[in-house]
Amino acid sequence: MALEIIVLAAGQGKRMRSQRPKILHALAGRPLLGHVLAAAHSLSPQRTVVVHGHGADEVRAAFDGAQVEWVLQAEQLGTGHAVQQALPRISRDADVLILYGDVPLVRSETLRRLASAGREGLALLTADVDDPAGYGRIVRDAAGRVARIVEQKDASPAELGLREINAGFMAMPASRLAGWLEQLTNRNAQSEYYLTDVVTLAVAQGLPVHAVKVEDPWEVAGVNSKRELAQLERRLQKMRADALLEAGVTLADPGRIDVRGELVCGKDVSIDVNCVFEGGVSLGDGVRIGPHCLLRNVAVGAGTEIPPFSHLEDSEVGARCRLGPYARLRPGSSLAEEVHVGNFVEVKASRIGRGSKANHLSYLGDSDIGSGVNIGAGTITCNYDGAAKHRTVIEDDCFIGSDATLVAPVRIARGSYIGAGSTISKDTPPGQLTVARAKQVSVASWKPPLKKKS
């Protein structure tokens, strides 16, 4: 049978104390719901239906373009009621997997096991936890078979002592789910329609109820508060740090790295403390990242060194470059091999050729810079005239003196020398020294202003 998935994501998340819907809070740079949808997508389902409610417009906008169908649960009357809203979208001959949008660490392999176990009867995901507070408990019969699930508010003292909890995820044939949903009632402490009651109905029909238990309780941990979100963040970052170490990456401190996306590393990569990687980042062989750096959507070539406090985003860096400390690459920057971008140098939407250097205190925006160029300290490209952006072209082997101002659009021809302190607004001839300074004047009668006495 084809697999179809229902994701329950309608809750408000009051304990988050936020106007933002709970499922949109970020874990490792991705919304909670995004983690669940990624796991669901890996199973190649025929259909994924997301039941949403609180902040519906904001939720749909956050996942614009996602391959899901949206169903609104306008009034939240329990998990069983939520599934009832989605059921009309589900094919009666499908196998159904029910997931929760606030349980982000569940693994694809676990979902495959659950879906397989539920093809004949009913399967549910469980875990043994030290502190089961807030979770429904798995009640087993004398033979150890699953008999029912009891919610905490309805549990007896003996049942509250149980440590096996219901993670919420379930799998079953759609035809059986439809029949069970028709029999749900809200006669309980919360006056809600519990999806967990389908376990009791399945047992009453003599159908097999399979408990698929996970070894790591973190895999089924839900998020109900900022504290729990922070705990899951640390857990996920530890998992990612462990994976990097297993792959041969040197981490100065595995507890002080944040990977908020995908980080791919070559051999002999070393990363110092408090570095953050967002989006898609790739580091070639032998790359060294100093402490307190942020890289977002960046590809870094082999042998490149990035000293401390550098900020790179949406850029490409060639091999054997050196950037920083305190360097910034803004979106659209592309550096060839052996480029130096030094302290307090900002590059935006520019290409810099092989072996060129800008070592100190410069701004290079909307520029095409050739190879073998030396950019002196304090140089800026004036790329914006108040209405439009213009490009500066610096051809190969140019020397730009300190504190030069290049007013775009302008071309500095091959081999040009620009005198320090010059403002260049016209194209220069190749191989010549160009100087553009105002005449120096000393005013003998000038006197400094006097400070007013308080």
C-alpha cells in the first residue's frame, strides 16, 4: 500500500510564552515543523497532510512551496479531533503514519520501522524515560501486551509510576483508522477526543498492537517550553559535534560549536571555539577556522585559514586564502586562490582575483578586482550614487595607495598605480601613476574653537 502521512501541528504552545506558533520556533536554524517534515519527506509518502491551527497564516507562509496539504483545525478539541479533520484527505487504501510537529529529533529509520509495524494492525512509538511527567503512559496486560494508553490527568497513582511513555506517533491502515475515529468520545478529564483511545479500540477488536520502542528517549522528546527547546538544541548540537569528530574534524571544544544547517568538511579541518555555521557550508581539506567566526552559505577552498571574529555569508572562497581577523564577506563575494582579506575589510558582491590582497580597513563593494592587486589601507569603492549601484573594475597588477577613493563606475587599467589619498572618478591609463588630490593649504590665521565653560 501507499504511505500517507498526517502531521499534527495545530497547538498554540502557551508555555512557550510567545506570539509565534510553537512549531515555528527554530531548532538548529530550522523550524521545529521543518525537522519533522524533512523526516517525513525521506519516506517518500504519496501525500503529507499538515493539520494546523494557531497562527495558521504565519505557518503556511513559513512553508510556502512545501509539498504538503494544509488542513485547518479551527477549534482544538484534542488529537483525535485533529486527525478527524485530516481524514477526508487520506485514501482509504493507504497506510497512515501520524506524526507530531513539535517532536523534531525523530529519525527516518525509526519512522520506517513504525510504518512497517503498523501495516496489519496498530503500531505506536514508545520510550522508557526517567521522568514521564506530562506524557501518556503505556499500560500493558499480564502477558506484556499493550492494553491501552492513559493520559497523565486520567492516570491512577499506580499508572503514574509507569516509565514507558507514548511518544504520540502511530501507524495503521487508513480503513481501520476511519472506523476507530468514529467511536472516539470526549468523556475524560480534559473533555477532548484523545487519539490514544484507538489503542483500546484495537485491543477490543483483537488486533495486534505493536510498541516500537526507541533506545534514545531524546528522539521522541517534544518541545513545550523555551527550556525544553534549549535542551533539545544542546542535544542536537552534541549529536552534530560527535558526527564531525567521527568524520575526522578537529574541534577545539565539541561543546562550543553550533551547526544550524549542513556542514560538510574535508580532511584535516580544524574548528576553534564558538563558531556558528548556518545554511549550507563546505570546508575543503586543511581549512582552519579561528574562534568566534560565523559562516553562512559559504564554500571554502582547501588550505584556507580564517582567523578569529570573521563573518562570511553567501560567498565563495578559493584555496589557500587568508581572511581576517575581523573580515567580512557579504553576499555575492567570490575570492580566487591565495587572496588575502585582512582585518576590518568588508567585501560585498565583488570578485577578487588570484593573489590579490586587501589587508587593512577597506570596503570593496560591487567590484571586479583582477589578480596580483594590492589594495592599500583605507581604500573604498564608492558604489552607490544615491539612486543606483555601479561597479568598479581594477585590472591585474594594480597598486592602490592607502586611503584611495574609487568613485564608480570607473576602471583602473592594468598595472596602474594610484597615489595615496587620491579620489579617482575617471578611468586611468595602464601602467601609469595617477594622483588626484586637492592642493594642500595651510591657513595661518585659523584658530581652534574654544570649549564653552560649564
